[in-house]
Amino acid sequence: MRAAILEEWGKPLVVGEVELGSPGLGEVRVKIAATGVCHSDLSVQKGLLPWPVPAVLGHEAAGEVVEVGSGVRSVAVGDHVVISWVPMCGTCFFCTRDQAHLCITYRYLLGKMDDGTSRISKDGVEISHGVNSATFAEEAIVRETAVVKIPKDVPLDVAALIGCAVLTGVFAAITTARIVPGERVAVIGCGGVGLNVIQGCRIAGASTILAIDPVESKRDAAVKFGATHTCAPDDAAGMIMGLTDNIGPDAVFEVVGRAALQRTAFDLVRAGGRAVMVGAAPLADEPSFPSLGFLFMEKKILGCYYGSCNPRRDIPRIIDLWRAGSLDLEGLVTDRMPLESVNEAFEAMEAGTAIRTLLVP
């Protein structure tokens, strides 16, 4: 089958033929209908988020089950599914405490299946399942716990984005930050995840949503998804204070993944407010924060991993919101490209000209 392979950090992906084995115990083979190009994939490609290479990247996808391994019970051949890049064992310390997104069982396998091997190979050499999913390919083998069955009337290209950008953004607002009606918020970064943070804040009832981004087209898009105000970064401090009676917002979301912007989120949030770190910063980044800001101002920093979501519970919730017209999924897709254009999709994302590009293998 064809797949986009990262052979070396910092190098373009190479689309070529690889061998995909059969699903093992508790594993599912999925024919990929569409897969979103996420900034985390770009960070892996650049080596900012280290991952074993060679690897097939991609982790935001939907498709049809074409084969199941032994012991699989929750899905069957022919089912439509969304892939979750955070499998959940259901029995570890975190899974049993309603923190399944922090599941410890698979966290350190780094692209291997439960038996310590990969199902992907080329010329006898194993290739890692990038971000535990490897969806930049015609087909993928993932754990049963990494797929969620969806109704067949949900278009698979629309469903593809649910698995990362939508879950992460919407539930960063609803679950991590616990936005309540009437709160005033700011969102730094209006890419695919940032726009879904904005949607989540709107759904949760935020009265003021300030979208901050240097790219005008992204600010314009933010308004379509629910932002009440927008500004460039240089104008953020003044705009925020003017919108919040010189108090500051109840929550500020950093959705870019830069240490300097994480500090900005902390500085902008009001006393007693929440600075929510959603963006995936490079491994070596270490932001600094003033200690007295914690003591005398009670500012809170909230880490946000995958929107603190439970995919099995929350993917159906996303679909219900979409059906009700409360959540825009179609508008997130700015382009569709063949798998061979994966590097061009990365370039468009870096240039700020794309919200989400779908690769259609």
C-alpha cells in the first residue's frame, strides 16, 4: 500500500509502497477515507516532537473497518470509525479515574503495538506507527481501543477532523477550562485547534471571545466560528483590558505551542483566572512564570492534553453538536489533496494559508 514515510527528521516525507501486516489480538485494520494534516505531524517531521524514525505519520482520520483481529468486539468489518491517537486500556490508574486521555498503558510504546513490534515494514525493516496511528496511508492498523464507531450517515471526510483538532479544541474549553456561561476568554492562535477552542467556548456560553492571531485571514475565520472580537498580537493587551473592564479575561488559551506565548497567556489572564496550555511546544521549551503571580494573584496554569477528553464518550457528543448545527465541521476544511501532496500541505500550514487540509489516499 502507499504511505507517507518520514525517513529522517527535518526531511520531506516520501510517499511510497510499504507492507502492512494483518491485525493481531485486539487490533483493527482501517481503510483511510481522509486524514487531516495536523501541526503535531509537522513538529514530528521537524524533530521538535521526537518520534522514532522511519515512521508513517498522520493521526487525525476516519475510515472503514476492513479487517479485525482476534478478540475484537466493539467494531466489525464494514463499520465506519474515527481514529483516536490516544488508545485507552480502560484498566490503568488514569482510565479508572476518568482521565483516560492520560492512559499510561500505551504512552511509552512509541509507535509499537502491544507485542512490541510494528505492523508496517518496508524491505524487511520495521516502520513506526507515527503518533500511534500512521494514517498518512491507504490503510492503518490500530488498537481496537483507538477506534470509535460512528453512524454511517456522517461523512467520513467531515468525521476525520474529529479525532484530533475538534476533540482537543472543543473539550479544552468544555472539560479542561470548564468555561461557564458569561465568562470572557481569549484564544491565542487560530489554526485548526484554535478555531475549535473558539467553538467550544461559544458552545459553553462565553460572552466575549477574543481571537488573537497575526494572520488576518485566520482572524476572519475566527469570527465565523464564534469569536466576538479579533486582533493582532501587538494589540492584544489593550484590546483585552478594554473588553474586560480592565480586569482581564477569565481564561486565556495558548494554542500555538511556544514558550513565549505560554507566558503571554499567563500575563494576560485575570487574577484568579486560568491560563490553558493547549499547543504542543517543542520538547526543549521551558517557559518561566513569576512565582508571586501564583501566590498573590492566584493565577492558574492548566495543562491540556487532547482536550482532557474521553473519545468513546465525547466523539458521539461532537456528532450530536454537529447534527444540531451548534458545531461547524465542514468549514474547517480548506483544501483536499492526494497523499502525494503531503509536503505541500505542510507548507500551506506553515504559511498560514490553510486551516485544515485533508489528505485523501
